Amino acid sequence: MSPFAARAGAPGGVILGRPALREYFGRALQTFPELHFEPIGAFSGIGSIALHYHSVEGREAIEVMELDRDHRVRRVTAHYGPPTGF
């Protein structure tokens, strides 16, 4: 779930499946051609990983990725701070 996905039209900010994720990032690259992320930190939990990074619009972001038994990502929840520098 992501507020940016919601802004892009994904109901409830939810993107399901690889084809939808590929399409979402394709649109993101059209909107933000210089798209890049600067890592701040990565934190491991039990069955999850949290990434803290600088995102678009000068926002700090944290994404929590829940893993399945095979250590594949089964759910991601994204959190964004307010835009800065605009």
C-alpha cells in the first residue's frame, strides 16, 4: 500500500502482481524521469525488512516489506513524510 500508488489511481493504494507493479513504475519514470532513491538505513525484523530512504519531492520514506516463508516479499506498506524544498 502506498500513498503514491493511490495518487496514481490504484484503489486504496494497492498494487497487486508483477505486471501491475511494472506498469506503476513505468508511469512513475514518466512522471519523474530522474527517479532515484537515496538509502538512509535498512532494518531487519522477524519476517520483515524496513527501508528508510530519501524519495521524490524531497520526502523521506519508510517501506516495510513483509516476507513469506520463502523470504519473498508478500506485502509492502509505504510511508512518506511531507515534501521539502518545494
